Amino acid sequence: MNNSSWARPGALTCVCALSLALLTGCADGTAAKPSRTASPSVSATPEVRALSQKKLATLALADGDLPMYKVREAPTDQLFHGSWDDVQIRGNKECKPLVQVLSLAPVGDAKAHVIRTAVEIPDVEPAAGGGAPDLSLKDMMALDSTAVTVATYSDNDAEQAMKNVADAVENCTKGYGGFRYTLPGKEEASIYKVRIEKDAQAEGSEETIAFAVASDLIKQTGPVAVTHCQVVRHGNNVVSYVTMNMARMRDGKPYKLDAAVVAFQSKKVTDRLGWL
């Protein structure tokens, strides 16, 4: 399926308060193997049906699910609906699945998908009168924000999507050239380095792959911007996570994928699939 949704660079950052940080260890040219619990080969699973859009939405995080987080639907006016045939990738075309993950698009031939954003709620005293706390821009930038894309597939397309990501991670960690990509109507963006992240967990999943990318998302002097990602398969459904922290990006301090969001979303998918 060529039609997908992806975020406009910069716009998603503003809406979701997503942020980036320094990627450490980029200079290591040795590529580790992605963490996977299933065979890398894709086996045929005929007659597997994708979930409907309505049922798929019940798997996704909702506001109130996760304490100390605000969950919202990704605003449609911040997403571009187009064709991946129009996306240009230079330097290493095998990295396309990583661009799809970073852009919040489902990888491969998804039949339906939903996007949520989960932002930390700061542990601060409420404002006078019980209202919302008066947070500065600096406070907001220090919050972790995670975009979650939940996609559903038919037949063995979910397994193929995971294989595409695993192959892309393995291929794109090799060498130091990086790659560049251009979304329609946007400036070219550069990915300087891809790094596999080990020990990623996701309850009830068949496969999980985690990686980080160093990019020029924020064009300014200072440390390289880093985004942390994880892609997880639950049967014929795939969930992608993208975590950013703008303050840590600007300060050059490391941070991690938001494990609390991954853990809760994974449990919700596992539980709901048991009775859908």
C-alpha cells in the first residue's frame, strides 16, 4: 500500500513536544544484530485478516490509560497524506523502512493504522485555585514525548514489515555515510548514523527491534539530534514508538526510549487481542 501518513518535520515536534538528545557510541562501526524473538525468515500465514479501523483504535493508548501522561490523537492537520513513491532517499535506499518509522507511517502494506502521542505530565504543584500548573517553555521541552503508531496487516504482511525494519537496521548501521531523505514539499533531512539499541522489551510480542538515529532535525550548532525508536509485532499487528526529548537534545545529554509507554501499550494490545 503506497498511501501513508507521516508527520511534517518540525510540526510534529511542536505539537507533541518531542525532543532529541546526543547519540553516544556512534563511532563504533560494528553492527550488532537486532533483538528479535522470531526467525528472520517470513513464513506464510494465509487467510489472516487485518483488524477494522474501529477495532484497531481500541488497541491504542487512550487518555487516562497511563498515569502521569497526557495521550492525544495525532492531529490530522499535522500529517501529510501522500504516496511513498514521492519520497526521495539518497545514500542508502534500503533505509526506507526507518524513514517510515521516524515519520510515524506504518511500515509495509498496512491495512489500517492509528497514531497517538503520549507526553509526560510534570510532577509539580497545581496552580493557585487548582488550575493547571504554569509551565515555562523550558519545562515543557524537558518532557519526554512518544508517538505511537499502531498498524494492522493481513496474511504475513506484519512479519514482512518486521523483516523490512530488521534488514534496514542491519544494513543502515554499516559504514559512516548515513543517508538523506526528502518528503514532498519539504527540505532534505540527513541521518548521520543508525545505532541498534539492545535489551528492548515488549510484553506479549513475537518480535521487537529498537534503534536510534542521529540526525539534523534541529538545524543549529551543538550536539547531533537523536531519536529513539522501537518496532514491535503482536501477531498481525505492529506498533512503532518514537521518543524525543528536546531539552536533552539541546543540552547534549543522553536519554532513552520511554519504556513506560512501551510497556503499557504492549500490555493493552496483548490483553485486547485476547478477546477481539
